[in-house]
Amino acid sequence: MTQDVVPPAVHGRGKPPRKDGLAALAFLSPAIVTFLVFVLAPTAGVLYLSFYDWNLLSDGTFVGTDNFDRLVHDERLLHVYGSTAYMALAILAVNVVVGLLLAVLLETRMPRWLRGFFRLSFLFPFVVSASAVALIWRFLLNKDLGLVNYVLGVIGLDRIDWLGSSAWAPVSVIVVNSWKTIGFSILVYIAGLQAIPDVLREAAIVDGANAWTRFWRITFPMLSPTIFFLVVINTINSFQIFAEPRVLTQGGPGDASRTIVEYLYDRAFGDFDLGYASAIGITFMLVLIALTAIQFRLSRRWTFYE
Amino acid sequence: MKTPLRKIALLCAAALAVIPSAACSNDDSDSSAGDKALDIVYWNYGPAAESGNKATADAFMAANPGTKVTLTPVTGENWGTYYANVATLIASGKRPDVMVISGEGAQFVHANNLVKPINDYLDKDADAKTLTGDIAPGLIDGFTVKGDVITLTYGWNDMVVYYNTAVFKKAGLEPPKADWTWADFEATAKKLTKDTNGDGKTDQYGFTWASNEIFPGIMPWVANAGGNLTSDDVCSATADTPQVNKAVAYLENLIKTGVSPAPMPMSDVFTRFQNGQIAMFGAGRWPIATFLPKFKDFDIQLYPKGDTYKTVFGGAGYPILKSSKNPDLAWEYQKFTVSTDIEKQYVGTADKPGDSIPSRRSLAQTISKVGVPPANSDLYYDSIDKYPTLVPYPAPAKYSAFESTVLRHLQLIFAGEKSVSDGLKDMQAELSSIVTC
């Protein structure tokens, strides 16, 4: 029995066949529909609401750009932007820098079981609910009855008002959020580290390069796309934190640990000021897009692709 | 603005996560569809709310064959966020017949024209007279806004002091008396504040209050100083009066002198109280559902008298919404929630106590008889029947904004970052645009 052998289609730079295009569209359709329904449509809805004064229950009133004008005169919003940026940049730094350090340490020689234990330990908080994590930390960080201050007392240190003082409340949010999220950064770093061909490191060793030189000349450049990915993702995620400040400090004292998302939520579902909350949401989205665009622009200078 | 477009915008924007349990619980097709169908929205604060509402709905359907009650649980971290989530639900097209509200929501639902007052039913329904005769007048007045009675109250809470009887006994202290004063209270709290493990640091505190709620937080102290956070008509803020200053300064002093720890959320207070780290705290009847049946070393007493004594209270009910297609049936349901069998649920048993005080006096007085702790349970209803000066919990129409503003300024005061007078002045300035009519 003979069988016709059909050679695979060779696609050059030209237009793909129509059949392939449809197949690609079919495969992409779940993602496209998800994006349209869960991202684009809500964004369009928020943009629409931002031009209205609406309290959910009454008929809305078109107010033009009034909600955006209010943003400029909202002193609390400016303060909250400041506290959000402070906490977000610190969380970003911890994830990117400490995450890399821990990932490199986890990739050094150690017994297999110990490596598994550390990996699990770092990743576990990431898969637990943020609210549950924050509740436990709230208990531990209580100024007068918490375990953390008890331990500090044992070693002769004074109690710290982790959740109640303007200086320490943001620090607590940074610590708890970083503790929860760093496992993801470590996981991505480990994948990036394992993708670096051993032959490069071995060649460097043969050439007499020490560990420091190998890190800066081989590991870091080869890992730069991973670092860039984590910088972008962690920037967006850390600016959007909500659960930790909500549960740990209720954004306080005052607005010391309040984030933009929390402030937006309170305007929408506390004050029933949907229009203004939407204006905050739209401008916040633009700020994040601008930050991401700057990161992409700057990345050309330090990101190395094979 | 055309409604459909607004709804689409809302559905997109409020998107998906805010009230998942509510949004997914059922659809409009079976709500208010028939002559004998009711759609009821309630705050799903925990398993007790779910089982209690289900039991009431099942009993109503059994007592009224052919009726269909659909329950829609709505989540929320507190009453304020529950109302916000219900508002979102209504804005997205849901038309419930009945929604559970607390006193905090009376002004809100009235100001937004959401409820059908029950004055006519009270006038015409013979059963209503019997029921209201068994309910303390304060509980009816607490749900009356500008002459409109919003709902019958099925359950309520007054603020009382909980004390750990084992900690009192260990300290050699007698249980507090109902006529104790602020000075007595402070002296007692000081005696209960101790370094139990000898490390030089306090690890047992005399008293604390909830940092995340006003009702069991500063309100009883403000009321007993003779003040309130709003005017009686809840149309203007009164947060920087000498009386409020006096109450907040008293509490601040308890922290400064080390008698109270830094305030913490109510759920943390419950845990610390049960393990003996906190000897006294203030709340309504709801903690006993958490404490029992495992923890029984507690009793209650009235808040200590300041310049006066006033009972601070708040109730809850099932008002009829204007969107109801079956208001008469909804009224029957509301009456049913204060019927003897249902009120017995709020009495509960020693192992499974109710989490609020039954609104009907005759049922509330059975709490101690059926052996539901604490021993001093008769005090709950006595506090509204025998003490004529009542302060309904202040709840302006913009309740959620009001509460968050008060708590935010109190955080700064109790953290020692603002003086009491400056903090209350700032609070008053901000509240003046929130508490309006």
C-alpha cells in the first residue's frame, strides 16, 4: 500500500494561509474573549462612569470632567499616592534584589531535601490567601501582646508599634507583602538561572573567572530578561496591593499605610461616589501604563537577549 | 443618563469580584416572579447568618404553603460594606423584596428611598399591636426616620462590658456592680493589669476596645459623658464637643497609663479575652456565639457611669423594599421574623446561643431561664427597659464614610500622633460635609 506523502507547508515571511490564521484565532479566542470581557469592557465601563456623578442608587448625572478636576484638589489622594509609592517601591526592591539573592543561594550546592524544603517554604506564603496571611501577621505584630515584640523584649529591645504608628505601619505592610510575594520572584529567578547554559559558566571557570565575575559577566546578563519581567510584574502588583493594608492597619494610622486601590474602594463603596472613584481608577491605570512604558524604554540599555 | 447604559457600565466596572456570592446566588427569573415569591437579601457575615436565615425562610415556607423564599447572601466586612454591596446588586438590576438592615442602615435606606414604611401595616394589622406591645419602645423609635417606621426589629444589641470571671477571681476582685463609675472602672482595670510572667512587661491588660468599630468602641463612653457624635436628628456632626473630648481623653489615658493595650480589631479582642490577656472589653450580645460552648468564664455588666448613664443600642430588621412586587407577603415575612418560634432562635441554647438579643421582651427574659450564659443575661433587656435614657447608635445616611472617617482620626489620636482636641477638631471638620440631611 502506498501512501501519498504530503510535505509540510513551508511558510516564509509571506502571509500565512487563511486556514492557519483561522486556527490561530480559534486557539486565541479564549484569551481574546477573556481580555474583552474581563479587561477591556470593565475599563470602558470605568471610563464611562468617570464622567458621571452617580451613587449606585440614583440616576447618574453627566458632569463632564468634574471628577478629574477634583483629583487635582484632593490633598488626601496626593498623600495616598505618596504612601503607595513608598510601599510599592520598597516591595519591588525586596522582590527583585532579595529575591535574586535567595534564588542564587537556593541554586548553590545543598542536599536535595534541603533545597526542596527551602523552595516550599518560600513559595508557600504565595499560594495562601492574602487576607489569611495578613490576619495572622496582625496577631503577631500587635504592639503589646504580639509574638514579634515579645521576642524583641527577650533580647532586650523595646516594643515597636508595628501597626499603630505612622512610621512603622507602612514598614509592616512592606514586610508582610514581601514575605508573601517573594516566593513567586524566587520561582521565576530559579527558572531563569536554570535556563543559563552550564557551558558558559564552565568556560568562564576554565578562563579563571571568579564567582563575582561569573555573576556579573554571565549570570546577570543572561538573567536580565527575567529581571526585567519581574520588575514590570512586581511594579504593577505592588502598586495594586489592597488586602495587607486593609487587614493589618486599615490603611492607618490616618493614611500612613493607605494605598490607592484602598482609597479608590472607599470612595466607591464607602462614599458611593462611583464617578470620582472611576476617575481615580482611570488616572491610576494611566500612571501604571506610563511607569511600564518607561521601564520598557529603559530596559533597552541593560536587558540582554540571546 | 439612560439606565441600560449605566447598568452595562456598572456591570463591567463593579466587575465580578465585589459581591461574588450575591451575584451568583440566583437570578431575577425566580425572584418576585409569582404572587407568593419573596427574594430576601441578607448579610452573610458567617455560618450563623446563613443557617439562621435558612431556618427562618424554611419555617416561613412551611407555615405558608405555596410560598417560595429565595435567599440571596451578600458579603461584606461590616454593615457598611454590606450596604454598598446591596446597592451594587440593586444597581445591576436585582429587585429584592426584603433586605436585612441594622440601625446603621435606617437613614441610608430612607434617604435613598429604598424602603416602604410599615406605618399603615402597624395601624391596620391586629397582630402588629400584640407584637409591638412586647417590643421595647426604644427599638421601634430606633427604626423610625422622620415619622416613617422602617421595620420591626427582630434582634438588637446594647453595649455592655464583658469581663473574664477567672481573671477577676485570680486577682481577688469582686464582680463589678451596675452602678460603678469611670473612676471605679479605671481602678478595677489597673488591678487587672499585670506582668504575669515576671519579664518586666505587661502581658495582661485591664480593658480594651475595638479599633475597627465605633459602636462597641468609643460610643458607650461618649454617651456616658453626655455626648454623641451627631445631633439627635443625625443631620450634623458633633464630634468635637467637650463631652466627646472627655470620653476620648479618658480612653487615651487608659493607653498612656498602660491599662489598655493599643486598640485592636474586635476579632483579635475576642481571642485575647478568652486567653486571659484582656480582662474586660465592650460589645453587644454577639461575642457569646464565638465564646460558647467552649469558653464560659465570662459575665457582663453595664458600662460604668460617667456624667450620666445612657444605653447605647442598635437593632436589625427585615424592611420591605419599594421594589417588592409582593409587599403584603413581605410584611408577613417581617412579622414572622419576630414570631415566637423565630425569636427563640435568638435566645438559643447554652451550646448554640443566638448572636443578638431577641426584640420581644417575653422571649429575651427567657435567656437566663434556659441557661444560656452569661449569668447576668437579664441585663441585656433591662438596659433598654429600665434605663430610660437611650442613645440609638448614630448612623447618618452616609454611614460607611462616617464610620471610616471617625476611625481614621481615632487611629491617630490613640497612636499618640495627634492630641485629642486636635484630632477631634480635624474629625469634626471632615464629618461636617458627611453628616448632613
